[in-house]
Amino acid sequence: MFGSLEALQTYLRNQPSAAITFVVLIGTAVFALSLGVSAFVVAVGNPLRRRVAQLGAPGVQVSSSASDLVARLRPLFPYLVPAKDKERSRVSKLLVHAGMRSPSALPVFYACKTLLLLSVPMMVFLIAPFLPRVSSGKLLFAAILGALLAYLSPSVWLDRRVASRQRELRVAFPDALDLLVVCVEAGLGLAPALQRVADDLVISAPQLGGELALVNAEMRAGVERSQALKNLAERTGLDDIKGLVALLVQTMRFGTGVADALRVYSEEFRDKRMQAAEEEAAKIGTKMVFPLAFCLFPSFFLVAIGPAVLRLMEVFKTIHH
């Protein structure tokens, strides 16, 4: 601890400023640690929440520790969320695409970024006394670099989460579309067909099944069909689902048959998938140039020309002698 204080003093060249900075960092770390420990203790020691978690329906997760942490951090939310509306809307849309639709998702996301930003430099300064041979400049550089990486890590995780979820939705969408066509052609309405498809996709594609079930729940709650379908497109962020939603909205607006529209879209979607597969296949030749040039060709030339080069070297040695 004294080594950390000396490192701060060396950097700041001002003993009072170094002491104040050190105390602030210690207080922040203790505050974050106390929040985590208190949330864990409350979650473990509350028998009611444990019983609710045991009796909860399958697929419903009761996270008491997360709810307690959100409640404790709620007064700090206005100071954690950025002031720019563009940035807030962008991150909010990414959170929705990642499947996190809670109103507190955005403040909790920025709270995690802030806690990581403060905790990583604090950890570096706390382990500084155990590294006496490391200079204060290197420790400061490590603290700044660690804080930067810690601050960016939630954004990287969110992007990967969005990409993974959209990949699952994209893979499950053709099967859902075929099931929807079959259900509508069998005489079911749009809402019962969506519910039937959602029930069938619970195991094989839970993400898409949950989204379709949510659409049906919104329509039962009184939301207009067109608005519920548009909400589906906004939550998923997939162009394929946006095209289906636009087709269904246009069909309901002009009163045409839903089954015919779905059948046409299904055929067009299959053609689109086939064209995308052909496009990827056509790119294989170009993509294989670099592996062939850097991996296969050197070994081929070594095997084909290597013996001749060795013989030439032996001939030159005999001539030289």
C-alpha cells in the first residue's frame, strides 16, 4: 500500500494530491466490494427468494442479487448514462438485439463499465507493493492500459452477444418460416400460427420461439398486429425478419391472403439463400489464394526442388575441392 502511495507521489509530484487520489481509489474499491458482498449475502440469506426461485416456472430465472445490485445503483444511474441521445439510442438498440430488454439494462451496462474502469487500476496499485522492482512509470502505464481494456471489454462482449444471437435467429428462421406457411395453409390465423410455431421452436430454437411468443403476447394484450410485428423486427435487427414483417403488414393493409404471401416469400427466401450460398462458393477460389501461397506452395517447392538443390550443392562442393 505504501508502495502504491509512493508511486502516486512520484507521478503527481504533490504529496497532498497523491494522498487524496489514493484515498479516493481505495474508497471506490471498498464501495464496489461492499456492494457485491451485500448483494451476495442478501441473495443467500433471503429464504423467500430462494423458495420463489425453486417454484418458478422453467425458463424463468430469478436473480435476486442482480435486482439488489440494480436497486442500490439506481441513484447513480443519471451520472453513469451518457448525455448524448445518439449514443444512448445506439447502445439501447444493441442491448435489445442482445436480448436484454429490461429498462435498467442501459444503466447497468454503463455501471459495469464504470466499475471495471475504477477497479482495474485499483488492483494494479494494490499489488504494486509486491512488485518492488517494477518502476512507477510502468505501473502507471499498466493501470491506464488495464483501465482502457476494462472499459472497452463490455462493449466487445455486447457486440459478440448481438452477433451470436442474430446468428441463432438467422439459422432458425427458415424452419420457422416453413412451419408458419404450413400452419397458415392449414387454416390457422396469423396469431394462432405464430403461437404454434413458437411452441414448436421452444427446444430447437428458443431465441426465435421466445420472440414469436412475445409477438403473440403483445397482440393478445391489445397491441395492433402491425405494431407487434414491427416490434419483432426492431428487437431482432435481421433483414430477413424485416422483409417478412413488411410483407405481412402490407398483406394486412390491402386485405390479401396471408398464406399466398407467405408462400411467395418462402420461395423468394429460398432463392435468396441459394444465391447467397453460390456467392460464398464463388469466393472460395479467391480466399484460397493466401493459404495456398503461404502454406501449400512452400512445402510443394521444398519437396519438388529440394533434392535437386541438395545435389547441386554437393556438385559445387566437389568442384570447389
